[in-house]
Amino acid sequence: MTARHIGVLAAAMTAGWLASAAVVGAQSTPRTPWGDPDISGMFTNKDQQGIPFERPAEFGTREFLTDQEFAERQVRAIQQLDTDRAEFDLETADVARAGAVGSPTSPPPHWLDRGEPARRTSLVVDPPDGRIPAMTPDGARQVAARAAGSRARRFGGDSEAATYADAGLYDRCITRGLPGSMMPAIYGNSYQIVQGPGFVGIRYEMIHETRIIPLDGRGHVSDDIRQYMGDARGHWDGDTLVVETTNFMPDSVYRNANPTALRLVERFTRVGVDTVEWSVTVDDATTWTRPWTFRMNLTRDDSQPVFEYACHEGNYAMTNMLSGARAREQESGGK
């Protein structure tokens, strides 16, 4: 399925969503013309940004805020938005500073829109305390060794950036990985789910990645084949799309997990007219003492289309980091 096919499917499914949305809340989930549950649409999760990934201890095993706690979160969200807007305001910001309005790396002001805060106390929902389980001894050693290797490359000798390979895949506009590509950030929080017979496609605004997920029961590719976003296979469990992804590459694997052991299981369930619940179970017995799960909502919003993410064309960061490192080397006599 090519990008052109995804565009055609998206246009075809828009009418299907509008026709079926009226019956959400009834006994059954709307269906596609070929009978699958309909979870297609343009979505955002910008309203999930204020939720801690792991649960603060004071909430214990409680998954949702009380009305008072939610009101306090709303106040904090407004205060943070005011701070961000002041930082990026054209009249007051330091435009010579990277990231400020008017600089080459400036985000447009509308990217600061975060939406209505959500009520969850944490994104992690299992274990019940909302905390990531402890690492296994092998997992802790693996993460430490990988971090040491990264520091050795990046900060070896007198150069902070010897080559482009010293920067991460995100800095290099290659990938945010999975599930990183659908995690809320300061901008780029739009996603499009399209469906066709036997396939589901997901487009991610950030770095403009696309996943094509077969639903026809085929097995995973050979263990010798590794991909930045892994190898995804899906099936329907009632009205829930279940996607199992394996075969990750070492430099894009989630949270420094073991790329040969990690299995991510996503679940997409339409829970309202404009809401799809997305959960991810992280399963790697070599890295964590038990599987764990985080969950968030994707909200349908046709005013948040997936914009072109021309990251490579405007990636001043790589040029500036490398040229700056070469300049420092010349200043120090090439040492």
C-alpha cells in the first residue's frame, strides 16, 4: 500500500466515518463497508501532554484525578501555556536564541496549543501503581553498557560531535521509533488512521513516518530483518485492533530494551464518536521483571491535519553541530 493508496483510502473513509459516527454510543461499533470496526480518521493526542508518564506516589493506585485535582491541573496548564507563549512571542523573545520566534528553528505559535487537559493520573496503567517495573539485572547492565557506548562516541577525544552518527535518530530526522512516534510532544501531534480490506495504515506527523499493518494472518519476517519501527502484524479481537510488533533495530528500540526480545502489543478501541483509546503493552522479560502497559486517548479532530514534516530539508541542527565541532577543533589546533 503506497502513500497514494493511503490518500485514496482516507478520502473514501471520510464519508464512511461521517455516516457511521451517529450510531456510536449505540450497541455496536460502526463498521467499514467490508465489515471491520471503523477506527479511521484524523486524530490528535495533544491533550495528553500534561499527564505524567509514571504516576506520582501520592495517587497510589488511583487512575483518575478528582474534580479538584483536575481543576488544579487545568490552572497549571493555563499557566504553562502563558509561559510558553511569552517565551515564543515575537515582540519579547530573544530571536537570536535557537527555538525563539524568528530563528531558523522557531516553531509557529499555533504549535503551542495543547488542548483540554486530561484526567489520568499517569499514562502507565499497569502495574496498578502506574510505575514502570524494575529492570532485570541483565537489563540494567545492557542499558548501562549502551549508555556508556553512546557517551564514548559523542564525547570521545576533544570533539562533542565527531560525525553525524554521534547524534540520535530523532536529531537526524530518521525516526522517533515505536511507540515514540505517537507520544505527545510540543508539536506534531497529529495522526491519521486509514483502513482498507486486510490492512490498516497509520501516518505520523512527526518526521512523517507511515506504518502499514497487515491483518491477513501472515507471520513476522525473519529474525534477520530489523526495522526502525519494527515489523507489525494486526488482527481484530472483537471491536479492538490488536497490533503486535517485533524485529526492532538496536538504535531505535524503545527505552533501551533488548531488540531481539522486545514485543510491543498495541490495542486500538473506538470508545466514543471522536475517541479511540490506544494502549501499548511492553513485553521484554530480559529487560523488565514483568510486562507493563501505558494508555492514552486519540481524539478525532479534522482541524488538525497531518502537515508535511520537511525535517531533512530544514535540519540546521546537524550542520551547526558538526561545523561548530570542527571550528572548536581548529581553535584548539586540531586536537
